Amino acid sequence: YYICPKCGDEAHIFGHGGAKAEAARLSTEFLGEVPLDIAIRQTSDAGEPIVVSKPNSPHAKVYREIAAKIWDKVQAIQGGAGRKTPRIVME
């Protein structure tokens, strides 16, 4: 969705609810929606993603909420099933 920077209206330019419905159809969790915003593109292109450059912004909050859901899933796998997740190293 797109939030107008002038009036704050939310516009669902690609429709609304399709991804959530598909997740339900596939019996998987819907992680969330990320709004379209020029600041996300600009900060990412500059090498400082929105969660770093504007950590208190509503957009950063959306990413953190999605990351928290994923982290909870990883923790459940590690603790519940006794399986270890792969170690990922970025150099």
C-alpha cells in the first residue's frame, strides 16, 4: 500500500488482502505488509536501510515486527524440535 505524504491517506494500489488470503490458503503465517515509500528506496540505495537511518519511523517498525515474527519461528524450531538452524556468515 501507499501512504500519501501530504494527506496521510492509505491507498491499496495493488489491491488488498490477496497475500493474506494466499497465506491462509497455504496454512502459513502472514508476516505483514510493508508500505511503499520513497524513503525506503532512498535509504536502501544509500546503504543505510530505513531501520538504521530512521529507526523510529513507522516503516522501520513494520520491518522490525516482521523480523520479530521470523525470530520467534527460529527460536521455536531451535527450542521445540531440538534442531539447530544453520550458521550464516557474511563476509
